[in-house]
Amino acid sequence: MKNKLIFIIVIFIFLFCKLQNEEDKKKDELIQTLLLNSINSNCKVYSLSEEPTFTELHQKNVFENCLKCHNSTIHEGNLDLNDYNQTKNRVVPYAPQESLLYQTITTGSMKDYSNSCINDAVRRWIQYGAKE
């Protein structure tokens, strides 16, 4: 019985530390984004809600530059950023780091056409569920 209690306590401590590390990681990502936004003079800061939606990203023109090549007429990479379903098919809701769209604009072939403000807006959209 004593061993089971010790085992349960150890598991509890492990899980608590893991949750704390994930929260710290999220805080670090936010601080990094804010610092990058303040440094990047070419960055257009988007005034978005805490949990932006796909519609809000469009209303605030987050995809303005992207839409030159990813629209209903010219859909490079078979992607029309005006189409919620096509765009959402390239994300894993609540997991920006696992999302193809986020990977492409931050470290992939589109990173030269993006900036920290676009990256942050898309990251937040995905992080909060990639809602329409």
C-alpha cells in the first residue's frame, strides 16, 4: 500500500511539472513574439482579439500579401486562402507547431513572404482552434 501511495505521488509530481513546463513554454513563445514584433520595423501590427477567427484574419488583412498568389483565381500550391475549408485542411487546430500552414510561413517556402506579425496572427488563430 505504501509503495502504491509513493507511486501515485511521483506520478502526480511528474504531471504537475509537465503542465508547468507547457505553460512556461507558451509564455516564452508569447514573449518571443512580442519582442520580434517590436523589433521588426516592416511588421504591420494587427489589432486582433485574443482568440482571432478566420473571418477576423481576413477583416484585418492578415493575408493581404498571401492572397496575391493564394486566391480563387491563382491558387499556388492548390491553396485559396479565401476558402476556410482549404485553409483549415492545412492546420491542426490547437497545435500551430504541427500545422503545415504555420510551418510553411515560419520555416518553409513562404517564410520570406511572411513576417512575425503574420506568423503570430496565424499561430494564435490555430492555437485557439482555427475557428471560422
